Amino acid sequence: MADEIKDVAPAQAIAVQELKKSFGHHLALNGVDFRVARGESVVVFGPNGAGKTTLIKILATIMNPSSGRIFIDGMSAKDSAEKIRRRIGVITHQTFLYGTLTAYENLEFYGRLYDVPRRKERIHEVVETVGMTSRLHDRVGTLSRGMQQRLSIARSLLHKPPIMLLDEPETGLDQQALVVLREALRAEDGARRTVVLTTHNLERGLELGDRLLILARGRIVYEGVTASLDLAGLREAYHQSTGVKA
């Protein structure tokens, strides 16, 4: 194990090495390789079918890669998936909520799963953060898609994860909830979170990321620093890299 992680720098929260994922004859990811420093926000753009969702699922240990290596906080995803899940918060199209349970019961379940201290107090903190205090005891199945996404944000923050993985998190969110989401990506307890986020929204990606990657045909085809790009420049880079106008 020591030999496996010796090439992963301590400052790296995430290290992805030659990652590949096949679905039958379709190669969804084809040799993806990148690093994310602690406290850094990386935004991944790409057209539909580029492999963005597959990448997030593999980083979140929801899906296994066909080959390649992934390290989260120096731990191998292959050998330490359970420990890694305690270090990450995940927001995807799937809310990971139970429709027959109330919002509170869902958060109580995840709080127990992650051994969250002061569980009741923490539940009320995250629910207030996402503006759902008045719906806390409503069954999830009765909530709108937007409210379920808000609760999904609360779920992802419950155990104070230092790393956040988000796949198109804006889906179903209203403007106020988008503000909540941006706040959720900021520091908590004085430490800046590490973020990997996929989005189709180039403008919002420029706002949220320190660095950006463009994924196409399962490969990283462009990498840049957001401080050196404006929206027009990003659109041009996206078009040249993917052949798609954004």
C-alpha cells in the first residue's frame, strides 16, 4: 500500500491516474489524469456523453473504474472506499433520499451512518442553511423537485465533508437555492472545501472554479485557470476543444 501512494503529494486532495471506464464496447473514460489540491475548486465542462457523470460516480466510489488509480486524501479508492465516503459530500441528479421518510428522518439516517456528533443540532443547522426548517417533518415524497435538491444539499453537508463532488447540481434549483448551493461550497469551520463540479453553464463555472477542465470523448482535451479566462475566451476554447458551440 505504501508503494501505491508514494507518488501522491500530501497537498493533493484528489489524484486520478490513467482512469478508464468501459460499458461494453463503449469507452466512457479513456485515460483521464488530473490532480486537485486541497482547498481547490475544479470545474469540469463537456458535452452530453463526454463522461462527466461517470467521472463523478467513480470519484464518489459509487462506481468502479475499469482500470486506473484514484486517491482521495492519499487513500486508494480501491482499498478504502468506506473511509473515503466519510470524507466526501456528493450531490448528483439522484438525491439519495427516501421518499417515504420525512426530511428529518432522512437526515437522521445519514447522521447515524456517518456517526455525526450532536446529530439533532447538526440536522437543524444544515436544514436552516438550505432554508427548509418549515418542511423538516414533511415526507420527502411530498416535496417538489427543488425542495428535494435542497434537502440533498443538506444531506451532503451533514458530516462536514472536506471534499465536495457535484454533478450538474443546479438541476431543479431556483435562484435562491443556487445561492444556498454557492454558500455550501465555501469554507466551514475555517477550512476551504475541495470541490469537483460538473456543469454545462460556462458562466457559472467561471464563477465557482479556480481551474477548469473540458472533457470530450472520454478524455481531458483542455485545462485552464479561470483567472486567466473571460467568458468569451472560455466559449472559444470549448468550441475548439469539443466542436460544440456553447
